[in-house]
Amino acid sequence: MLRNEKGFTLIELIMIIIILGILAAIAVPKYADLQDQARDSVLDASVGALKSAAIIQYAARIPDPASNTFASIRANTDLDSSVGFSTAQCSDGILTYGSRSKTFSIDSTYCSG
């Protein structure tokens, strides 16, 4: 009499669980690292926007470059509202986004204060 067996053996199920565990152990750290990389990219883009705004504003105010303060540059830069400033100044300013932070400096030719 032939038995018609269907399904998986216990060994096969255990092997599948082990393989899924290994894949999860590899994927989770990579996912966490992607979030930090994304936050760093937001900060890099924000610093680039601030520096570009400083140069554009400087060009518009060449007769009176001293009025090109960090506050006026920040007011004319459209940054993501979740990007904050631990230190808001032209040199050694600190941007924050989530758990990440980035120190930046804007050339003193384009920014005063």
C-alpha cells in the first residue's frame, strides 16, 4: 500500500527558519545604516543650499556685502522644516536632522556673522 505523503518534514521547516533568520540578520543592519545615510544626505543638501544662498545673496548685495548675515541667508533658504540648527552662524555652524548632525562653514567672503 502506497502512502500519499504531502507537506514538509520537520527538518525542512527548521532549515527554512534558519535561512530566514540569516537573511534577517543581514538585512536589518543594512536598513539601519540606510536611514543614517539618508539623514546625512539631507544635511549635505542643506549645507549646499545654505552656501548657494549665501553666494546668490552676496551677488545681489555687492554694494553692501556686510548686510549678508547668516540670519538673512537662512531666511532666504528654503530648507526642510525638520532640519534644525544647534549653532546658527557662518563658521562652525551645526545643522541637525534626527539623530545626525553636521558642522559647516560658509566662506567669510559671502557671510558675515
